Amino acid sequence: MNIKGHSGLDAPAIENYRKEFPIVESCIYLDHAGVAPVSLRVIAEVDRFLGEAASSAVMSYEHWMDNVESVRGLSAKLIGADKDEIAFIKNTSHGISIVTSGLDWREGENVVVFEKEFPSNIYPWLDLKRKGVDARFIPYKGDRIELDDIKSLIDKRTRLVSMSSVQSLNGFRINLGELGELCRSKGVLLFVDAIQSIGVIPMDVKDCGADFLAADGHKWMLAPEGTGIFYCRKDLVPELNPSLIGWKSVKREYDYENLDFSLKDNALRFEEGSYNVMGIRALGAALELLFEIGIDGIRDRVHELGDLIMDEAEKRGFRVRTPGDRNERGGIVSFSGDFDPLALKKKLRESNFIVNNRGGALRIAPHFYNIKDEIFRLFLEIDGSLSKS
């Protein structure tokens, strides 16, 4: 697998990569913060797997397990983790629930979370109420989350802070390094919901001090829904009891005749049964594409498109809800104005412009293969739609 990547993306390279995405022929797709389209190489990998399953079935099993471990290594590389700190999960909620159900919570403890997080990063923490654990909410005061607001909620009974690396609401990107340092200084665990950053923003769990991380592949990683990754810092594995137990949870998983309930001593203990091999291979093909380009190059390209979106929005008097500083944003740009964002989203979709709405604003989320002309055409369509309102 090629993980070196290019130093950047020029116009011919972008045009060539656009051929990988059939969706460019039918619409202008700018909702990668929602559900992203997959590439031809992902489709080809799924077809290969199905062909093997049809022609050789169990005779391909060893080869499939090699595939799984190869993608595990690529996933670890993506976030700066060790290979045995990665478990495959079905979605981000699954990863969060591994922690909520696995830690030995004590009555009276609390967790800190942003009140405007996507529900997958709220409901599992609220479920801890039945164990006597409170969720403390960081208030929504504007377009940023302030570190002081997090610090003010942490006390001696705080067990964990859960934070999205990039907020789905408006694309704000918190300084994970500073947050990780705060958590370490207070003896608090840090869970990172990275679904809105992995694939477009470089991530290093060691540098930022993340203890746990989860992300599904169907957004910026450009993989199908239903397969993601979970990271557990190696020395925390013994403190996290798996809530789901199966034949693959134990060290001697292939010794079917001699039972030995000794759990694996790494993140693989959280993979209780047979793998979604097709999904994992699809994820691997998607990651290969990202690494072929280079995550730094993808980030720069997406930020360039984001700058253009902000400029066009401001020209029209819209209020940009996403920070202009590239260090404070991911791939999302949102803006509001004298329009109903839900109604405008529906009108745009009728004209094959795929965007979304969150928090009373229109949300635009381009990926590396989008081009500037698509942004210009989007705003011309917005102009036309609003003039008819």
C-alpha cells in the first residue's frame, strides 16, 4: 500500500482523480460531511471480494485475514497509532459505546461534552445516568468552543471529556493538542470523535493525547457506510471491559476445541466475531486513495475551496459561521442569511447541487476532487433560487 502521497494537487491531477468519482457526472456533490460518494477503486475492491466469495469462499479466508490486517495497519498509520491499538467497528456510535459500557464508572462521576455535538456523541454519555454518572454540557456561545469553558466544568469527579475534532454544526476545529494537555493536567481521559476530520485533516493520537478515538469511514475517508475504526491507547485496554464477547475476543481464537477465556490484551478484544471483510476491504481501498494523494495535500486543497466559499458568501452579505483561520476549521463551511437553509437546500437539490443544513445555516463540505467552477456554479444557483423567493 502506498502511504507516501504527493506533495500537492495540481489541476491535471485533480481532473484525473475526478474520473474516479462517477457522481461528478450527475451532480455537484458538496456534502462530504454527511455521506460521501465512493470511488471506482472502492467499487472494484468490493467486486473483487464478492468474486472471491463466489469462486473460492473459505479457501480465500487466510487471504481475507491478511487483507484485514493490512487495512488495520493503514488505519493505524492514518491516526499515528500502533497497529494493535486499532479495532474495526461498524460506526462511530459503536466506538463511543465501547467506552461508555466498558469503563468501570463510579456513581458521582461526570463526563464533559459540547451541547451541540452530533447526537451520537451525546446519547451514549446520557445513558450513563443510570450508573449515577452526570453529563456536563459545554455551552454553545458562538462559532467556537473555548478551552476555558471546558476547564470550568472539570472537577475532581470528572472522568472524561468527549469532543469532536471538527464540529458537524459549523466546521469549527478545536486545538486537540491544547485540549489533550488540559485533560492530562487534570487526570481526565479524552475521547475524540474524529469522523469530521479523518481523511481531510492530519491526525496523531499520540501528539494530541487522545485516549480513545472513533470514526466511521463514510464521510471524509470516502468509504461506504458501516465500517469504521476505534482507537484505544494501549495501556488503557485492561481498564476497558468489552461489552460484547465472542470467539474472536480471546487470545486462542482458533483453538475451538479447548476453551480458554483469556481476553486479548490489545484493542482486538473489541472485535467479538467475524469481520465485515467486504466493508474493511472497501475502507482499505478508500484509504489507499487518500494516502496516494497525501493527507496534507487534501487538507490544503479543501481549505482552498473553503476560502473560496467564504469569499463568495461574504460577497453576498451572508454571515459565515465557520472560522476563517485554517487552523480552526476542517472541511465544512457554513453560512446563514435572509433565507431558510432547509428550503434552500431542497431547492438546490432539485437542481442537482447536494449540500446540507445544520444549526440554522447552509452547510457546504467539498472534498479534494471538487473544483472551483463547481463553487461558482453553486453560488449562481443560490442567487437564482433566492431571487425567485
